Amino acid sequence: MAKPDREASQPEAEPRLCFEIEAALKELSPASARVRSFLSERGVDRAAIFAIETVIEEIVTNAIKYAFRSPGKGQIIIEAFATDSRAELILEDNGDAFNPTEAPDPQVNRSLEDMPIGGLGIHLVRELTDGFDYQRINDRNRVQVWVHRES
């Protein structure tokens, strides 16, 4: 009697992309383009891709600017998933602890002249995503967001 083919009976894993960048602003654009390409190839709609790219821009920029005591000493892992129902992004860094889900909401009901510079990035992440979670695991920040797909 032949042995069953275990690989053939295993369910196919969801499409995923995982890579690491150094904590430097020059890495941001290529990382975003790589995630955009990955999600586009899987038929993720523009609105979901825009939301995911905004998260990369805002959360990774915050980590690069504020989480590392020594420039060039940080690493950021970017992981993107695409399922039939959603696009998901996990960002992990080895910087100082910071929980963006606990950041206060900015007062956006003011005139443009009265608005302080900065402080809107995390608000944008909350507004553009369907889920926003943070964990501190083994001295690493782990931010997870997801957006429901239209296609």
C-alpha cells in the first residue's frame, strides 16, 4: 500500500510576503512598493492597498524616527498577507516599546491654523483600517492591521 502524499493533502497557505529592512527612511519607499506589488498581484483593491501603504508610511516612519536610540541599529520586519476577505500587515521592530493603539485621538475639529504639526499619522491608521492591534513580544513591537477587501 502506497503512503499518502502529505504535501498534496496539506491546505495551501495564504499568500504572504515577509522581509526585513534597516530602520532608515531610505528603505520606506522600496518597502512600500514591494508590498503594493504583492497585494496588486493578488487582486487586492486600490482602497485596501492605499490603507496598507499609509500604515507602512506612518508606523514605520514613527519607528525609524523615535524607537531607536542609535541610528542604523534597528531592524523592521514587514509581513503582508492576502486572503479572500482581507489584506493584512504586520510590522515588527526591535525599538523602544511604544503602543500606538493607546495614542490619544487628536482634536481634528479645529482650524488648520490651530492644528499642531504632526500627530495625525496614528489617527489616519485608525480611520483607514478595519483592525489595529499592538503587542510587545520578546522586546519587540508588533503592530498588526487589516483591511477588508472589496475584490
